[in-house]
Amino acid sequence: MSRKRSTRKRPDRQVHMLKEQLKIEEGIFDNRSMMSLWRMFNHNIISKLDFIIATGKEADVYIADSGTGVEARYVALKIFRIETSSFDRRTEYMLGDPRFDKIKLGIFDIVNEWCKKEYGNLKIAQLAGVHAPKPYYFKGNVLAMEFLGEDKNPSKMMKNTVLSNPEEVLNSILEDIKRLYGADLVHGDISEYNILMVGEIPYIIDFGQAVVTKHPKASEFLDRDITNLLYYFKKSYKVEKEVNSVIKYIKQV
């Protein structure tokens, strides 16, 4: 009697490679992160996790080969750490935001909502025409977005770049801040560390703390953003603008 051939689909090589890779990375990622990464693969957002390109207090950023669901060649994966006390200081950006008025205060809930919040803020930035990474997908504590760089080399922070046209760069950033404000959003953490230079164009990143203009501290955050940004350009490039005049211009939408 002949054995019936199974019609069950065999996993292709990419599936096998990712499974093996996640096994290798198991010592780095917790189970929740691994499940989120696996969901990214199942939704054809990524096909291979490559290597880390940035580290921070709250998250690490990896570059990954894209899946068929993304037109770009590479994807940036921002993986928020579950066990981190720094999120305790971030609740003020969420509790005053009417979009998150029912958030639970458990660490897992805060991290997941923070990831969701950054994805939503990036969508607003994209629709407003702001120079910022395109958001692709999010799940749990993992956010997939546009990779800014060439080949597998990430773009440099503005802080680590000598600008040949600082006044034009500053004006570009201010226009993006104005577009954000016109879309009822304030970034809340603009600095030379949160701007990447893609060629001669500044891209704003790290939108997790961005708040809607109805947030009780939105004006305070905007004032701080403008003050810090203008101080950097005055100190580094002798490009000067008056803070109150710029804030008034931003709010004229």
C-alpha cells in the first residue's frame, strides 16, 4: 500500500531562516518581542532581521530586510524595551492626551501604548507632508518604519553632521514643525539628536512623546522645542532667530 503524500505546505527557506534567527536572538528578545517580530514576518513586513543600528534608553533600532508587503528594500524596526523604568517619566505625554485617556498604568500597557502612539503620530506626520519616517506596521512593542539611509548605512544625526547650508536646514525643520502644528501635533522633543540628515534634507524622528495641541502642556512643549532648536543653530552655526517670533509664526496656521 502506497503512502499518501502530504498536501501540507512546506515552509520556505525564509521562514526557516527567520525561525533559526529568532532562536539565536532569544537571549536578547523577550517572548513578547519575539512574538511581535514573528507577526511582522507573517504580515510580510520583514523577511530577515539584520543588525542593530541605534540604541537608546527606551528602545533599540534594528535594520531588517523587507518583506513583500513593503516596497522599500530595508525596514527600520524600533523595539521598545519592556523592562525599563524610563517609561515612568513618559506618562505625562500620555495621560494628558485625550487619545489615551483610558490607558492602564502597567508597564506592558504603557510600552505597548507608547509604540501605538508613535505609529499614530508618524501617520499624522506623513499625511501632513512632514519629513519623517513612513510608518509601516506596529505590534506590541515593535514598530516597523522607513529606513533612512543608503544601503545598510543609517543616516547621521544632525548633531554629527557639519551642515553646509545651516539656515536652509533650520527653515526646513521649522516648516515641518509648522506642518505638524497645523495637523494638531507637537513633537515635544526636537533636538539635534532627533533629526537625521538624509542628504541635505533634515528628517524628524522619535515621535513617541508627540502630543496633540489639546494636551495641557502642548504650548510648553512647543516653546521648549523651538528654544532648544534655535539655541543649537545659534551656538553651532551663528544662525539666529527670535524665539517668540518663530513660535508666533508656527501657530499661524
